[in-house]
Amino acid sequence: MASKMPAARDANGNRITIEMAENGSFEKPLKCEFCDASVSFVNGHPREVGEDIVFVEPFFRLAPKSTHHEGCNYNSVGQLTVIARESDGDVFMAISNNQFQLRLLAVKKALDQLIELAKTKKSLTDDKKLISQQKEYIASEEKLGAYINSAKRVLKVRSVCENHAEIENLLTLVFDGVNVPWSDFYFEDTDYFRCYRQLKSSTTQIPIAVHGTIKSIKTVPGKKENFSVVNLVRPMRNMDEADAREVACTSIWSPDVNFFSDYREGQTIIAFGMWQWKPESRIANSKANSPIKTFVNYEMRLWPVAKSQICAA
């Protein structure tokens, strides 16, 4: 059941927004705005992530032991049922009563096909072949868009849950016939180091989703072209060396300098696809007076082939 909500109803039946709740402009008890499930208000608060302070937005929370009624807009089963009905069965489907399945292999195949078509299209010089390749690319892009859209809608349902347990009993993740735990698929900033270890050690790469806050959006010069780069807020942790810190560096790259124009610093996003890892690197701290002399960076990158691979959380 979705536990995070943007609005509620008070004892007088009035719709209460986040702003109204922050000002105390409501009468207890609070209920879900679409059903009679009990909810409470959680104030926003700052949270430290590495060298950054991330503000956790306020929200209404489903009360303990309370559930959304069947047919409620916040009922996870209802939301997943609608997604399954509107999705291609190759990627997302209802497999039994209140049980669903997301097939990650179908998404990976669509991503791989689109990447290969993009490479081929760049190398073609014959106009007829280029036109034919463009048509195939558009068709594959549309198919991938449908697959990614289904996966993205599922991820949006997960993003309003407070933990994996709220959704994993309803939705099974499958890659090539093998069930994938949600903890190996969906990573928040507290999980970035574990995400890096998984990428590095896995013999079979699967599409994963990374949830994080945008630290910066920059243009990075390359040898032949410029790249647009989104850097997510970077968690740190202590090492045995007192003057060193480990840093999880998570970024999203595109050769299209306008690719991330819809996003801004401080925004929370979900980025889904085939993430890559780079070998760890030791970097000297540029701040000479800092007690921290060295950063050990663990870098993860995503090169999306479609804008639909990223969405606001």
C-alpha cells in the first residue's frame, strides 16, 4: 500500500494540503483523501548525505495497521492492476490475483537493440539504408518507450512506499527466469556502496533503478564533443585511514547537452537502465586545511538512450 501521500482529509471532511498541515490548519484525526484509512502528517526535515544536506519533503503517512480501501487511488494493487492492463505483457503483467511480474530481460533486450541501432545509424552513409535504419530505430525507440514507461510507472509506485516490503509481496521482479530481490534492483542513496559492489561483482548485468537527489548539472568537455552530466548527491563513509573517506559517485551522462533541461539541482529523481561501474580511484582533497586528505571514489554511471529512463520521484 502506498504510504506517502500529498494530501489528506481532516475530521471536518476538508482536503488538507501539505502547506495547510505545516501551518496546523486542520482538525484531527486525519484520513486518506480517497478512503477512510487513517493517516498522519510527517514534517519535512534536513538529512545529511556526505558533504550535502538534503531536505526530505513533508508528506502524509499511512498510519500503522491501516490500509487503503480497494478502489482507493493510493491502493497499490489498484495502481498495479491499471499498469498491467495498459502494458505489453512481455514486460509487465498480472500473473494471478493481486500478484504482478516485471520482466527485466525484456527491458534489457530493448535497450541493447536501441543502442546497437544508434551505433549503426551513425556509421551509415547510404541514404536509402539510412532511411530504413531510421525507421527501424524509431520503431525500436517506441517499443522501448512503452517498456520503460511501464517500468517507470511501477517505480513511481515504489517511490511512494517507505521500504521494499510494501511492494515486494505484490510484485515479483524476474530476469531470465530468475527472481530478483527488490534490494538488488532499487537503490536509494543509503544503498549506493552496496549498488557499486553489486555492479562490480555481478557476472550478469541487469537493469537497475537508482533513486537520488541532483547535486549538480554540468557540461563536461570531451575530446570530440561536450557532455551533459547530472551528478547525484554523494554519500561518504569512514575508512581505517583517519584522513580518508570513501565516496559513492553516481552520475548520469548524455552527449545531448539539452538532455537534462527539464531537471534542476535539489530535485529527487529515479534513473533506470544499465548502470556501469568504474574502478575505484584515490583523489587528493583540494582543500588544503581539511583534516580529510584523500577521497576514494567509487564511480557509477548511466548513459540513457531515452529520456523516459529518468523521471521525477
